[in-house]
Amino acid sequence: MMSRRVRILLIAVAVIFLVGVAGSFFVWNSPHGQVVQVVQDGRVLYTFDLSSQDDRTIQVEYDGRSNSIQTQDGRIRMLKADCPDHTCIQMGWLNSAVPIVCLPSHLVIQFAPSHDSMDAALR
Ligand SMILES: [Zn+2]
């Protein structure tokens, strides 16, 4: 009776420990903050902090084509695009380290690499 209780207790402790490890693993791998960049040909056109960004739509032109980028409820996506494939629109809201890319318009929407390198770039 006693040893069974101890075993259950040990399993419970192990589960709590594993959940904790998995949780911190997730936090470490999530994008740093909510800062998003709109990059074209290696130039940062816009920087948004999604945690404080108002809902808006911005227009980006490239080579006669235009793309509409929408921010809403702390998220960002490609709303409209004149590109032939529309892959960028199908990617939906930016929600991970995978950037939204529009190859024909040379556009990338991505989370800012990290606060450290952002600070370094500003100096
Ligand atoms: Zn596109």
C-alpha cells in the first residue's frame, strides 16, 4: 500500500517535471516578442510591435504590383497581392518563425530576429 503511493507520487513528480521542461522549451523557442518586420530586397520597410499595433492595412508597391499587408488583433498577414501565385496570402496570419514570403514582390514578413541584434543594429 505504502510503496504504491510512493510510486504514484514519483510518477506525479516526474510528470510535473516533464511538463515544466516542455513548457520552458516552448518559451525558449517562441519568437522573441511581437516585433515584426516587413522587408523588401533586404531593406526593412516597416517595423510593427504587434502587442501595441492598431488595426490597419498598408500598401507596398513593387514593379507595378501592389501588396496589402494587414495588422489586426495583434496579428499580421498578407491581405491582397498582385502576384500570380498568391502563396503569400494562403500562408495566412504570421504565427511562427516561418516568414510570409512573396517572391514576385521580393517581400518578406517576419518576426524580428531578436532583441539583441535589433539593439546592435540601432547602435
Ligand atoms: Zn505573393
